Amino acid sequence: MLNPESATPLYLQLKSHLQTQIEEGVYGKDGRLPSERELAQQYNISRMTARQAIQALMQDGFIDTRVGKGTYVREQRIDQDLRHLTSFTEDMQRRGRTADSRVIRVEKIRADADIAAHLKVLTDTQVGMLSRLRLADGEPLAWEICHLNLRLCPDILDRYDFSSESLYRVLREVYGQRLVSAQQVITARMPSREERDLLHITEGIPVLALHRVTHNDALQPVEYVQSVYRGDRYQLQTTLNLYAPTERGSET
Ligand code: 16G
């Protein structure tokens, strides 16, 4: 399996082989990797080479060592694809995980200037406010505070229980809102005490703060969401295409 004739050093060959196994789930969640000695025997290499491969995997965040216990696969982050407009429920279902929510607050409020500007309504207009902790298989992953334009979905908050219901499903299927695009801004920051407690994260772990305005097919803003995602459990992913300016130099 490892090729001593290759220009790629043996330890890097072993590292990429182990990495593939981790990604394929061979060692399971929190699974234990073979020890240096076991790897050396199994792949017929020196213990030094096995150690280098383990160190390289550690540097890339794939594994952790536990003192006196060996090397373990670190829980992999959730890859959030930035190109598609999806809901938390859909994202989790696609990953085979069960989504649910804890509703922290649900009420009608008067839009302040910031909310009004994002929802394109007048200041003081009544809007819906839904604050939810989002969980996957019982693990808290995000806290979302959503503001809804109630002209487009009147009574939505009175009629549905969003601890078990998907907001996007109700908006689409009950209120006929075709959610076609969203504008999202992402920043990294340290969480507040309250955010740390809700998300079960320890001090020193950053969060990803996402602000999203989602539009319907008439380009009306339906929701304005301020959410906080766990920085230790999420990574954002997108595809970049070659930047090809037109002859006049404007963006394509
Ligand atoms: C996602 C959305 C949020 C939306 C929610 C609906 C962000 C960054 N994205 O989490 O805007 O309100 O899904 O989820 O917060 P649901 O349909 O599962 O209730």
C-alpha cells in the first residue's frame, strides 16, 4: 500500500491513507487509531515514520492524543456549503442527523431601525421574533434569532410550534413563500457568556456570527436572521471559479 519508490515521503503516504480512512469513518466517531508500534508493524515501516504521520494528522486537526491513552479521531466539523439556500432542518437531514430546536423566545415586536431596514418595512411595524437554539442529535450547534415580515406570513408564530417544525417548510408550503435567494454576512468573534452557556462551549472558542436576509421570488425580504454558530463544529465551504474580468474591467 505504501510505495518506498515514490517521490512522496513514506510518512506522507501513510498520513493520507489514514486520513482517507478517518473520512470514510473506519475508526468511527471518537475512534482510536492504531499505536505507533502497531502502524509500524502493519505497514512495515519504522516507528519514526509512523510517529511523523501521526504528528502530521494532529497538526491538520484530524486527531488528538489523550495522555496515556493513545490517539483518537477528532469529531469532524460540519461543512456548511455557502452556495445553497438551505434550512437547518434540511442541512441536518442531509447529514443523517435529527434536527430539533429549543424555542427561547417567540413574540411580536416593533421593528427597530436595523430590523426595519433589513426587512424593508417602516420602523415600528409589527414583526415576528423567533429565538431558537438549534440542535442536532441533541447537541446544541447554533442560536438563531429570526425576524419575520408578518405581512407575508401573518399569524405564523401563533399557529406553529417551531420547536419541532421547520420554518422554511411552513413558509414555503403554508404561506406560499418561494425562498429563492439570501444575502449573508459572516464574521468571527468571541461569544458572550450567554452564548457560551447556551451552545455549551468553553471559554476561548470563537463563534461564527451569520446575518442573513432571505428573499422571496418577488425579491421581498421574508426573514432577517442573526445567528451564532459554534466555531469548533462548523466550517464554511464554497467553490471558487476563476475571476475573469470583462474587457472593460468590470466584474463578470
Ligand atoms: C437556517 C438559516 C436561517 C433559517 C433557518 C430555518 C442561518 C444562517 N440560516 O439555519 O436563516 O431561519 O435555517 O430553519 O441562520 P428551519 O427551517 O429548520 O426551521
